[in-house]
Amino acid sequence: MRLKHRIKLGFLAFTLGCTTIGVSFVPPTASAASVPASKAVYSKFQIYWKNAKNSSSSLIQARKYLTNHIKEVSPWQATLMTLQLENVQKIKLAEMDETIYNNPVQSALFDAHSKMGYEQKLTYTSLLKEIKDPSIRRLLQEASDLGFKLETSEGIYYPIINYEMYKKFQPYVKPDIAAYINIMADESNQATISDAAISVTWDELIRRTLEKEAFLRNFPYSNRTSAIQNSLIVHYIFYGSDNSPAYDWYTDEEVRTLDPEVKNAYEKAIKNRDANTQSVLLDTIEQIVELLNQNHDELTPQIQKMIESVEDQFVNS
């Protein structure tokens, strides 16, 4: 499935230029670095970043430079530089996706993956052991240097941003972007949905959904609030996905019964809830569990109305 058709990490739109549109940044306070030194680092990064829009080598330089020097700038500068890097990576990601989608590359990746064994995780090291074509080897090396990793879904191989690498920036950026990086790294390490199936446990699905809800509650004016809101699909925790339904839709009767594994995950989420935690989703789960207990775990019109209401809240918030 092509980049524009599949569920993309974070569903992020690009924010080009200064990348500060909608950001509630405040002027930086004192940092470990001196003001002249941090300004010099920031200015040099801007040169790499501006050139990176049209040059893969400049993007590679920008990534390396930020990794090596982010500790020398203020939290405000570190945050802005991190967001700028992500924005330009997204531009390159679209370009790389088009290149990798070409049939010769897809065929080479398919053949290499089949030799490795489909149960094996896709890594550049394992792929390069099998692929001998020089042009495809160079392409994979470039993808790696640009900070992408490879994934596969529905028989198609495609690149995604490797957000695990962004964790190096977390100690230096503002709290909202540190939290955003955690959310994105979880997804790039293991996609929530793959081939229309939920590919994480129900416990993990609920945890991820609640983490996004907490982000929206704690950082309503973050530069990445819109991205997190767009990625928050409440439907999954209440109905599942096409290939991982929460209810049994395949009975002869019209009775829809909740999967016991899902019910167990709901109950664990309620049990582990912090008494001081405000959560519309957890409140809804608690109310639904009460109704399920009263109705032999069957999906009732009242439960459906409740789910529809909470979905509307997050879509329209």
C-alpha cells in the first residue's frame, strides 16, 4: 500500500519554513551552553537544514550535527531544531517511498526477505547480506543514513521514520516534544495496525490510546497536538479493526459478544487506573464494562451510543 494510502505514523502534515506556526514556545531560559555558543550551533544547523530540503547529503549532515551538538543549545533551540529535522525527513520520506515502490526494488526486497525467512525482522544488515545489486544496496544505505527503517504490509515494502533515534534528543527538548517522541517511537518500533489487524496486544493498544489522550490533555497548544489528535483512533479500542474485531461479528444470530481478551484488557485498565487520572476514555471503558456485566458481554444499542459519543468528542475536539 502506497505512502498516501496506508496509515502513516502520526498522520503528520509538514510545517515548513520556520516550523513555529502554532507553537507556544517561550524565550529560552539560561542553559548550560553560553548564548554565543548555542547561537553558533543553531545557526550552523539552519544551514544544513535549509539545504536538506533538496539534498540527501545535507539531511544526513543535519541529523549527525544535531545528534552531536544538541546538548550545547537551549531547550527552545533544541525543540525547534528537532521539529525542523522531522519536517524535512518527511519530505525525503515521500521521495524515498516513491523510489522503493519501484518494481525492481520491491522484487529485490521480497526475494531477500523470503531468503531470510518472513519471521525475521527487517534490518538493513540482514537485507544487505542477500541483496547484491549495487544500485539497490546504495539505496538501502541512503535510506539508513537518512534515518528511515523498512516495514512491510500487504506484500509491499516501504520506509518509515525511525523515531527510536529521536530518543537521543529527549533530555534536551521541551516536555511536549519529549512525550511526542515516545508516542512516535512506540509506533515506529511496532505498528499498532498491520494488514488491517491489530498487531499489538489489547493491553498495549489501550495504553497507547490513553497515552495520546494524556498528550492532548497536557499539551493542548503543542506544535504536534494536531498530529497526535489525527492519530488517535478511538474506534480501535472499542470495536477493534477489520481483521481483529473486538466483538464476534460472525454468529448466525444478531447477538454480538465481546472477545474475553478485550474484556480482560478493559478490566486491567480500570484496575490500574490512578485515582487522580482524568480520562474520558477510561471513564467510558468503566461505564461500558458495567453495561457489559449487565448484558452478558453483549453489544447493546446503549453501548454503541456511548462509543459514538466519545468518538465524536475526540474527532471534534
